[in-house]
Amino acid sequence: MSVGFEVDLAHRALRKLCTCLPERAGYLVGDVYARTVRARRFGGRGFDRVRRALDRSEHFTRSALADLQWRKFKRLLDHAYRNVEWYRRSFAEAGITPDGIKSYDDLPRIPPLTKDDLREHTDLLIADGVDRRRLIPRSTGGSTAKPVTVWWDRACYQSARAATVRWLRYGGVDEVRDRRVWVKRGTYRQGSDGSDFFGMYYPTQNEMIFSSTNMTPTVLRAYVERLRRFRPRAVLGYTSGIYVLASYLYEHGIDDVRIDVAQTSSDMLWPEYRKVINTAFHGETFNAYGLAERTCSASECERHAGMHVDMELCLMETIDEDGRHVFDGTGEILGTNLDNEAMPLIRYRVNDLGGLSRRLCPCGRESVLLDDFVGRTTDMVTTPDGRQFRLVRIYEIASALVGVREFQFMQPSRDLIEVHLVRRQGITEVDATEFIRRMRTLLGEEMRIEVRCVDVIPTTRGGKKQTVVSRIAAHPVPPAEILANRPIPPAERHGD
């Protein structure tokens, strides 16, 4: 019998034990396990090596980080060219070899990898001789298109875990010992439609799962009771789900749920969201950026002055519509996972917009900062005359609506915008007169604007919420004149 099988049996036995105990006693058992067995065995020796390496490199100079990043990238590039059919073909078509890529400035010579490439040519992207049964599958949420599946090897899995540990440590949270709640896509009990899903407890992980896809008032009430009894140190997961949970506390005057750290990701963290989350939980919000593909990863530190890119684990780029690198401004994000040799994803188009900044964070860490993150490339409203406006510009107007918790913009046709609003608890009417006037000033008189109050903004099948749902074709990257002549302020203004 393998050690892995024995560990799995032990985990199942502990979970079964905790279901038989009174709830608070089960949490106590989970705490004891976390501080003893889990603390000794967390991640294994291979993971400990990765974590210690990240601890050392966290305070490297920027030039040292860049050197480490480039060495890992060149090694991955050589491996992909020798062992991955997709890159043998694409490099031949582009007329390049790894030897011709000598610096960061040469990266635009490498053809970007798209989600369609990944979805349609999965087999060609798996390295020669790799047994897929030994890999770890990860699927994207599929917010704007069909989900894609990527395959992690052990090194990729360990580096992803180590990055999460570091992100939590920025907020003073111990990933092994401290209780945590995850708000994300949940797996309901067999035969359930989600209406009776009130969280799932994993004592061996010292964490609880709340589903973001069924946050009805009944379920939210049950989640609050679980928070009171479980008393987590941190809540992590989808920004929109954490915000809905925090809004429930905020609007019902619930003041006895205190969580030190909220780590948000996957959706936009608007200033109003951060304010509500911090107020409701009496804690501090740390925004993070990560993908199932692990081609990009970054997180805020305790100074909240931008997100530190994990330069040891990924190589991020931002480009304009001509494929040229953009710094200290907004561009399309490309990412490369530096550790996954089983399925290399090189210069992968993640369909997000953001900016990489050359400035240094006041915390003293010198990793590159991800700034001006403004969401998906498809998060656009298009006017009848062809102009496009990014979500950030629209949000600035919508955020002035008094008494509104959430909103969603639907564009079924070029001349119609449907705005769905969710009122805050206790608000019966919303005056949208000024909102419509400002929207019309931005979008023009030919745009029809219909405002409708709804009970809930639905989530995608991945458990996330889309703020813009456009049914018309949009340019994949904003036209150059929009980037140049219509500067859009970032969703958050980071200060020292």
C-alpha cells in the first residue's frame, strides 16, 4: 500500500470523525491536526524546498530577480523547443529558434499562445513522453468563453502552493495553522440544487468552503452562523462572492463577525468593494491576481501599493495592439509559467488588461508591480459609432448610484445598454436620473439605456460575476487611439 493511499485514508477518517462530533469539537480537532500532523507534513520535502527558495528570493534586488526569471525562461524555452510538438511547429513557422531569443526585447518574436490554441490543440502542448495520468488537471472558470483545461506537473503544483503561502503571509496569515474560509465555486451534495448547501468543512486543511453560486438570503444567513462558530482568521476567493457576503453583514448591521484578512481574486476589486469588505469584516483586504493556467500571479503586500509579481514563478508582459511592450501604462497581459515543463504555456494571452510598473513598492521588496488592472479585454461597451469604453470608465459613473450594491451592463445590440441593479437591503427606490444623464454624455444620444432593478446578478458556471456581458463583437484590444487619447484612471489609486 502506498504512503499516498494511507494519507488519503487518514484524511477521510478525520473528516468522518468530525461529522460525528459536535460542530465546535470538530473545529477543535481540525486545529489540533493543523498544529501537529499538518504542520510537520505540509507539502512534503519538495514543497519545503520551493517555499524556502521563495523566502530567500522575496528580498532579492530587481536585477537579481530578473536574472533568475530569465534563466528559468530560457531553460523552459529550450525544453519546449526540444520536447513539445506545438513549439517545434510554431517556432519553425516563425523562423526562430531559442538561440535567437537573447533578451526581453526579443520576446515579441515568439508567437503568443491563445486560449483557442490551448483548447483545440491540448495534445500538441503536452511534452513528449509525459504520462497525463501523473498530471494534475485544472480548469478555468470560463467567464467569457468555453472553459479550458491545463495540466500541471508536480513542480507547477508546488510553486502554486508556495505562492499562495507567500500571499497569505503578506497579511500575517499562516496557511498551515490558521483557519480559513474559501468563497468559490462549490460542489454541492449529491442531488442538491445548492439551496441547502451551507458550506463544507475540511479539518485536514483547517478550512471551510462557501459556494459563490448560491448566495441567497437563506444561504447567506447560514454562512454567517458558520462564520460565528468557525471564527476563521482569513477569507479567500472570488472578489464578487466575498463582497456579497460582506454586504450581507454590512446591510444587516452584523458586527460580531471579525476576520483579519480578506484575500480577493478572480474578479475586479473596486474601491467600494474594498471599503465594504474592510468595514464588514473589521479587517484588511489584500488583492491578488492568479489564473488556473498559472501563467501570471501577483499579490498586494501590507502596503497595498500595487501587486507584487511572482517573478520567480512567471514572466508577465503587457503589450499594445501592435505587440510592442508597454510599461507604466495599460496593455494586454501575456504570461508564461516558468515551472510547468509538462505543458509549457509561453506568452499566453490571458485576455486581461493591466500595466506593469517600474516603480518600487515602499515595502522594500523589488519585484515588478502589476498596476492599473482594468479587467478583461472583452469588458467593453461599444457605441453605435464604434467607440469603445472600458469597464473602469463605466464603473466611475455607476458607483455614484446611491443605494446600489451591485450592477451589470448587458449590451444585446450596438444601440442598447441594459443596466441591471441590485438594491441594498432596506432601499426601495433608486434614482437613476443622474446616472442615465452621465451615461448618455459618455455614450451618445443614439444609445438607448434601460435601467432595471433585479434581485440578484447571476454567476457564471465558474461561480464568478460578469459586470459587462456584451453580445456584439468587440476588438480584442482597445484601439490605439483609445489607449493614447482616452486615458482611464485605474480601478484603485495606490499611494505610499
